Amino acid sequence: MGVLKIGRLECIKQEDWNGNDDIYITINGGRPVYSTQIGEDGKRDINKSFRFEGDVAVVRMYESDSADDDDLLGEQVPLAGYGEMKFREDDAYYTLSYKLEP
């Protein structure tokens, strides 16, 4: 079991062409641990810790769509210590700072 502390979410390039992105984050395929609406150049200080089962935390970021399937913006496996994950799929670009305590 480990603890993942999510720090700051930053939107460099949003996925949707109109309106804000509806972002949500999952860990190891579970329910969303965080969700928000955010636009280009937006920042969110999350500063929340999440416990996860196993030795690895697989973090996925999605953009929710009501018209079709949600868009996967990327999947990252954070390393122990402090770092930054980058989510760059589907023409979006987000960064997410973290601290991982195994």
C-alpha cells in the first residue's frame, strides 16, 4: 500500500475546443479521486493524499464527454518521491505535480 499526494494540476492546452474541459483523475482504475472544470492556462491546487493498493499507482486523466466516450488524456506511473506527470494525448497537455510515498 502506498500514498500518492497530488499537488497542482495545470492546463497548458485543453482538449475541448469550446468551453472548459471536464477533467477527472483515477488511480489504478478505480473511481475518480478528483474532478474539476478547467480551461487553458488554468491551475488548480489540489493538495490531497490518496491511498492505493499494491506497489504501483497507475494514474489516468480523462476529459468527460456527454456526446461520446470520455477522452483518455494519458496514463502515468509516478516514481517514488516528488515529480511531475505529463498528460499529452488527444491534443491536450496537462501537468500534475505529486509526491509518492510507497
